[in-house]
Amino acid sequence: MSYGEVRIPAESIPVSHQVDVVIIGEGPAGIAAAISAAAGGVKTLLIEQRGFLGGMGTVALVPAFCPFTDKVKPIIRGLGLKLMERMKQSCNEDFRQAYANSLDWVPIDPEVLRLRAHGG
């Protein structure tokens, strides 16, 4: 069933920034892509619709970081591990003591992660 159509006239939209790469989405992949691109000297723009970073860990309250180990030794490192460690260090003392040496199923504090994901 068709309800007709809507025509949207063409618009001229001013360009406010010249960049080499645009990354859409502030989740773990978007954050890693933006950091990596910027570190490589590429002019980078990260766009997020919600106004804060962190992806499902902050938006949908995913409860924990997935494992970074094979239950014996770390097998995943890089930006994800760095971000988790930054979040852990920014949590309260009880949290830091409970999870200081944990790399698997570390609970996410969404408010702290929002701040730490953008470097705040």
C-alpha cells in the first residue's frame, strides 16, 4: 500500500571541517578506528548520535567487558584493554580493589566509561 511520496528539495549545507576520514559510531570499533586514524596523522572526524562515547556499554548498559584472556594469560590487548584499565582506575576504591587484577568479565561502570572513553 502506498501513501504517496514526499519530496525534499536539495539544500546547500556549509562544510565546517575538512577531514580525511569520517567514522560513524562511538562504540569500541569506532573509538579504536578514530584513535588509530588520528595516531597515524589522518584528519579524523568521529560522529555519534547520542553525544557520548562507549557504545552498548554506556547506551544499553551491557554489564561487563568480555574476557581478555584464555583463562591463563592475556590474549587480547590494545585499545580495548587500555580503555578498560582507564575505567577501572577511575572507579571508586572498592571497585579498584575488587577488579585490579581482573581481565575477564570486569563490570562496566557506564558513567565512568563515558568519561574515560573520550579522554576525560
